[in-house]
Amino acid sequence: MVKAVWNGFTIADTDDTVVVENNHYFPLSAIDPALLKPSATTSVCGWKGLANYYTLSAGGAENKDAAWYYADPKDAAANIKGRVAFWKGVKVG
């Protein structure tokens, strides 16, 4: 099992991750939607496409843009569609 933990809360826990560029992409279904707040932040990856972000909210704290996903990835990254990755202090392992 691979877990994503932040602020003492397990954000995701599954054995179904896809690893791309050393980041585990978790299926959205493995994450409690109450912990994710949509963000207006976006960025662009040349081979994956447009990334959107979520702010994590757990235990009364927020971690802005600590999760990202590709809603409509380019063909080369089709395997991460519907999946979310984490950073900014989220421990994944």
C-alpha cells in the first residue's frame, strides 16, 4: 500500500498508483473528496499538458496547491488521467 499523509491525516491509501517522474499518482477514488478544495492555480508541462491544483484541508489547516492533476492529459500521459499527485510536505510512501 502507498499512503499520502499530511497534518496527521491519511489523504490517500491504495495499492493502485502510477509513478511518473518519481511522483505517485493516486486514483481520485482513493481520496476523501472532503479533503480537497479546488484551486484556480494551473501550470503547464510540455509532455503532460495543463495541470490543475487542489488545496488540502485537514485538521483545521490548509496546504495551498499541495495536490495536482491533469484533467485532460496529452496522449503520452494518458495513464494519469483521473489521478492526483502530492507535494508541499505531503509524505508519500
